[in-house]
Amino acid sequence: MSLKLPFVSVNGVLDAAISPLDRGFAYGDGIFETCRYHAGEIPLWFFHRDRLVSSAQRLQIPLNESVLMTQLTSVLNLLHSAAIMAAVVKIQVTRGAGGRGYRIPLDLEPTYCISVFPAEPLHSSNYLNGVDVRICERRLSTNKSLAGMKHLNRLEQILARAEWQDEYAEGLVMDDSGNLIEATVSNLFAVKNKQLYTPDLTFCGVAGIMRRTILENLAPQLALNVEVGAMSLDFVCSADELFLCNSVYGIWPVNRLVDQRTAPAIVANFAQHSLTRKLQNSVEQFFFAC
């Protein structure tokens, strides 16, 4: 079977379109998950599903899990039948189409959109050789009611990513207090004295799936202590190792962190990646064991 990527399924119909009246289009009123597909499965689906369901409940979106799973299974079967081994599957759930204004109509049915894109190899150059990252000027606003979710309003991340072209792989973003929170599409970890540190995301940022995998699975397997808390730029620059992670690309070691907000620029170099490499090896078991 021949299947060309990318393709989109809307409410179970291939190549259908989203209504201009959809609240996801009009207001960013919805949530999404971006998942790595491998050999017929989404290896981290348990965590993706959990965040999707939890976020829908927080936003009072009446997600029908049975409907979603029927449509997702159909898409995964298409990929399997076409012998596609790796892909990126993006799942969007909006409140649905109808009405003008912010008041939520009572009779809306959620819209389910599943998009499938080609996937870069897990063993990419960034994965194997590490990356250079920068500090973004853009700050994240604090909003505890939305923190942790992947809701459809990504304007802060878009504006942060607009600060550079391709000279850096990622940009680190702070909150209004000057604490580092995350990167534009990634979560952040530091290693110091063989202990892991990652920012507290209570008030802003996305609680990523790979971050959760490290916190709940990989770190305990490797007997690593993890501290979740405020992370200053000075602390990060003094770390032994630094790495980024998300559920699509896995873990990227950071070689160099550049802060161009000052003259001259502040540069922190990270020469060792030994613990990061151990975590990468553990991640591969999640991606390739299915």
C-alpha cells in the first residue's frame, strides 16, 4: 500500500478540512499532543493519553476517548499497512465548531484532527553530536491555570523561535522572574555532581512527555536523584552537563549555551555528556522495544 506523508484525518475522514468556525481555529480553544510513532505503535502513548485527558478535563472539553481511539487506531493501521516504520503523529482536539464570542455553546461536539508527518531518524546529528542553544529575549508569562498543558495557543513559543534562524538548535526561555523554564519545543535538564535538576513548571511551561519519562522511569532505573525547582542562568552555566528532551527527538546533549543579551556574549561550554548518554541509551529502549 502506498501512503504519502504528510496526511490529515479530521473526525475520521482523510484529507478533510477544519471549519473556519472551529473554536480551535478562532480562539486556540483546544489541546494537542505530538507523538513519535515506531513500528505500529506510539511507544509513550500512556503518558500522551494521560496528559490529553487531563488537559481536556482542565479546559472542560468533553473529549470522547472512544471516538479518539477509534480514529487514532485507524491512522496507525494505515501506517502499518504502508510499512512506514517511523513518523510523527500530531493529535489535536478542539472544543468544536460553532458560535461567535467566548461563551461556550452547550451543544458543541469536539473536533478530532490527526496529522502524520515524516520523522527524522532518532540518531540524528543533534542526538549524536550535541547542539548549541541560546537564551531568548522573550519571557513566558505565568498562569497556573494553563501551566503544564499543550494548549493550542503557542504565541509565546512562536515569538521566541523568531529570534534566530538556524544558527542554534534551540532557545531557552525564562519566566518573568528570570528563572529558566524550558526551550521553545523542549524541556531542560541540568546535571551537577551526578544529580539531575529540572525547572518547576507549576506556573508556566509545558510538562513534556519525555520529561515525565525521565522523572518517573529513567531516573529511578539509573538510581539518579532529581530535584525539581527554580533554575537560574548562573546555576545552569555552572552545571556539569546540560540536555534538552522531547517525545519526538528524545534527548539532545547541549555543547554550548550562548547569551547574546549582553556584550560581550556569555558563553557556557559543556564538554562532558556521560550521564546524558546513559539516559539516551535508556530512551532508546522506550522507542524501539515495541
